Amino acid sequence: MFDIGDKVFYPMHGAGVVQAIEMKEMQGHMVEYCVITIPITKLNIMLPRENLVKTGIRSVVDLQTVRSIVANFHDEKPISDLPWKQRYKQNLELLKTGEMENSAQVAQDLLYRQKEKPLNSTEKQLLNEAHKALVSEISIIKDISAEQADELLQA
């Protein structure tokens, strides 16, 4: 699965690095845990290794995927013209997948709509979550600060 030093993405939390693998006693059984540090939120998470797949944790994407997403970030227009409640549900489901391409799609959709008219507070929050996910993963992959990753998306 994952080893110490691996760069991973935890959906709805951000990208991080596996810092340690520890054995802990849980209900009389020894359980192996991954300790993951997520820099963008300054969070340390301990997850049982056997549950990593269930939580949606994945390896970060490759540099070529990042370049493609950044290059096309401002070119996309919304795919559908759903009412906001349906659009919110669709965007939330996309974000929960933890896939970088889906986070980019949500951010692109909401940024485009924000140009037309102000987003409601729920959609603003969703845009912030999508943006945070992108910045988090870009900064881990390219080994740059969150501010520098944010600048790449602004360009």
C-alpha cells in the first residue's frame, strides 16, 4: 500500500506525506497505522492501514497531470446548466471522489459562474474546498508552498 515518505491525497482533507507507520493496540489486537501529515491544514492523521482504500486515500497525481490541469484551468466552461441545488449536489459528489481532475472541474465551474453572478454562501464554501484541494496537491507534487501553488492557478 503506502510506505513512509509516500505522497498521498486524502479526499476532503488534502495532500500529505506518510510520516510513519506505527503499531498500536486496539481492542486487544495490534493494528498497523499510517501517520499522515497534511501541511495545508497542519493536520496529523492516524489511519489503520487496512482502511486506507475505504477512506479514498490515493497516491498524488503525476507532474504531467498537474501541468495539464494548470494549463487548462481557466479555459473550461460549465458542463451543465442545472439548478443550483442539483449543481451543488453534483459538485459535492465530484469533490468527495478526491480525484484532482474532479476538484479542478468543480473549481472551474464555480469560478465561471462567479463571473456571471455572485455565488451563494454554500457554493462559495464548495469553491473554497475545491481550491484548497487543488492547492494542497499541487504544492505537495511540485514541492512548493501553498502560496506558490495558488499563484499557478491564478496565472
